[in-house]
Amino acid sequence: MSKNIAIIGSGFLGLTLAQRLSDEGNSVTLYEAADRIGGLASAWSIGDVTWDRHYHVTLLSDSATRGIVEAIGLGDEFEWVETKTGFFTDGKLYSMSNSLEFLKFPPLGLIGKLRLGATIFYASKVRDWKALEKVSVDAWLTKYSGKKTFEKIWKPLLRAKLGDSYKKTSAAFIWATIQRMYAARNSGLKKEMFGYVRGGYSRVLKRFAEVLHENGVEIELSRRVTEVGRENERCFVLTGEGRREFDEVVVTCNPGIAAKIIPSLEEEEKERLSRIKYLGIVCASVLIRDSISEFYVTNITDESPFTGIIEMSALVDKEELGGNALVYLPKYVEKDDPLFSKTDDELEDLFLGELDKMFPQFKRETVEAFRVSRVKEVFPLPEIEYSTRVPGMKCSVDGVYLVNSSQITNGTLNVNETVLLAEKFLTGGFID
Ligand SMILES: Cc1cc2nc3c(=O)[nH]c(=O)nc-3n(C[C@H](O)[C@H](O)[C@H](O)COP(=O)(O)OP(=O)(O)OC[C@H]3O[C@@H](n4cnc5c(N)ncnc54)[C@H](O)[C@@H]3O)c2cc1C
């Protein structure tokens, strides 16, 4: 039976749900607080270039992402590129793009390298990720790689992605990360093949919006939902523009927001949702006339105000970027981190000052544009026994469903997992 359904949030989760539910003949309204669709995967302009606000790649193994891009008619628009990985450690930049380079990597002795390699290989073979949820990531990595390798390599990498919260994180996090990176490697060649759609997410999202319009989906931009509830056997959605009734409402916002906008949830449910801790990000995009390195990702193990370097132009054709290089400088932080209160100018000084020190060939006068994205909640911290705390999709308010990134339990946050989560909801028999 065709239903009248509201979806709150137009990130990839909301978009995928809207596409599938409208394909099935339902009448769908998509509410988005921002002035554009896409959420974390949205595009913006930096200088004269329009590209992703946060760096995004697709892996060859991301079949759900590829499936949705195919479904909106852009499947043939992927470019697949072999990329290289760098490591900045002890003030020097090393290539770590193949096994030979790994064996030559000077900061670790032979035994350390063998143990590091064995840890990664072992993690790639583990299937029972729930057992890893019971152990802290630092204890697990120290056990398999040794204390020295943990301090020299793993700890800086964990801090890069989790800040000091790595101490509360389970080993399932590193398992999920390693599983994804293994999948990224073309098994025969042992090389990383990463992909992007020509035109970036801006193009993907534009086409997504067209498909949704063709399906009759109403996209309500700049409509922050302030309340979702149920009265007289009907669900309702409240925004600054007033109240509308629906048969069902799917809330895709993060759990903390869901707890606030659905006041009729039971107290215990609200507490459960509010207790899920998310990490945020401060992510600078720098448009530069010249590349700073040949690496798509440079992992940094030295102290630095940003915790990695992603050079998009090592993946994306520079013609897409007005002939420039595009470099992202991310720092993952907790939502009360002082970095959030720094101005763009302060961050520009801090971040570019560090690039100056790291890359002697980098010249500030070649920077065309600098822009900062700040998001206080990006992904849930995978704490010990996290999966036991995950909220269900059905809640205590009839006809209202919660589908959000906190329900990704055995993977890292990426578009592929996001689309799979939407599929899980759609095949779960919640809406029939
Ligand atoms: C720095 C960074 C790098 C990434 N790199 C990759 C990558 O390389 N490859 C990859 O596959 N994935 C990557 N991802 C992950 C990918 O972006 C996410 O998996 C995906 O975008 C999550 O979609 P979502 O719909 O779950 O959440 P979101 O994108 O957060 O969408 C939620 C939406 O809800 C809206 N909203 C919130 N509150 C309200 C309200 N009250 N009313 C109405 N609307 C509301 C928000 O504005 C937002 O648009 C990256 C993410 C980040 C941050």
C-alpha cells in the first residue's frame, strides 16, 4: 500500500531511503536543515572550484555505493586510479605504497616490521569482530605488534582518527579499518585502486536530486525539523513553516538530535540515544597551484595540528580542479575541543605554518584559497562493547523510525556502510 512518508536528513542515508521508498510508489517528503542536500558528503566551492566539502573516495569493493551511483545513471562515470600512501615520521616523508617500501621503512626494525605486518594480516583474517569489541584497541595492538611499534606507529595513527578517545575504543575499530583497507587492494596487484565520479559529489548529488524529483519526492531545504511525534493515529513533523502529517517518519539524524526532536520517546530511550558519543572534525581544504606530494594519503606520526594530509589531486584529474592541487588537512576532535573556536584566519596560520615546516617546496603565495569545515558530530566512538548499546530502528513512538550512523556496528563510517544501513532498514519489514 502506498504511504505518505517523511524522511528527516538528506545525507546519503536519507537520499537512499527517499529513492528506494519513492521507487516503491510511496509519496516521500525529504526534510533538510541545510540549504543543500548531501550532509557530510555535500559539495561546496573553494576559490573557483566546486568539490567535496570532505575528501571522499570510493573503493572498488564498495558495491553498495557503486550500486546507488549506477541506479541514478552515473555508473559509467567512475574514474579508477592507483594511488600511493605516504608516512611522515621523524620529520621525513616516506612512501609506504608497496611491500618493498614497507620493508625498507627505517623507523622500525625488522622484528617490529614483521610484527606490524603480522598484526595487519591477522586482523584481516579475523571474522568474530564481536570478540574484539571486548578488548581495548591499545591493549590488542600492543599484544600483537609490541610496545615499541604501538608507540611509534599505532598510537599516532589512532590519535589521528580518535584523539585521546582512542583509550576508550575497542579493537573492533582497527579490525574494521584494516578490513576496509584490505578490500581496497586489488588482490592480484596488491595496489590501492580508488575511485571518484567525474565532477565529484556535486555531480552525484545534482543527479540524485533530479532522480528524486522525477520520482515525485518533495525536497524541503533549509527546513530544520524541530519536532517529530504522533497524535490521533497520525505521525507529524514540525518545522518553522508549520506542521504536516504523515503515515510514517524516518529520522536519519544522529542519535543526540533524534533524542531532542522526538520528545515523546520514553526517558530510557532518550538517555540511551544521548549517551552515544560522537567525534567531530575540523577539516581544512587548501587549493594550491602546485602539488605538495605524490601521495593521496599521508599519515603523520609526528606531533602536528592536523593529523593527516589528503591530496585529492593525487586521485582526481587536475582539470577538474581548475588545474590546481586540492589538499585536505583534517583533525578529528571531541565536540568541546578548543579547535572549534579558532577562526578561519587562525587555522590558516596554524595549518599552513605546519605545511611550511613539513614541505620545503611549499610556497604560501601559491595558495589560491583556504576554507574550513567544522562538524561537531561525524561518527560514533566505537567504545568497548559498543554493539550492545546500539539503538534499534523501531522506537516507542508508533510509525517513527530511527536509522542513523550509530547503527553501523562492524564497519567504519563510509558511504558504502551508509547505503547498506538504508538497505537493512528497507528489508527489515518496518514499512510494508
Ligand atoms: C572528513 C570525512 C571524510 C569522509 N571520507 C569518506 C570517503 O572517503 N569515502 C566514503 O565512502 N565515505 C566517507 N565519509 C563518510 C560519508 O560522508 C558518510 O558515510 C555519509 O555522508 C553519512 O551520511 P548520513 O546520511 O548518515 O549522515 P549525514 O551526512 O550527517 O546526514 C544527516 C543530515 O541530517 C541533517 N539534519 C540534522 N538535523 C536535522 C534536523 N533537525 N532537521 C532536518 N535535517 C537535519 C543534516 O543537515 C545532514 O544533512 C567521510 C566523512 C567525513 C566527515
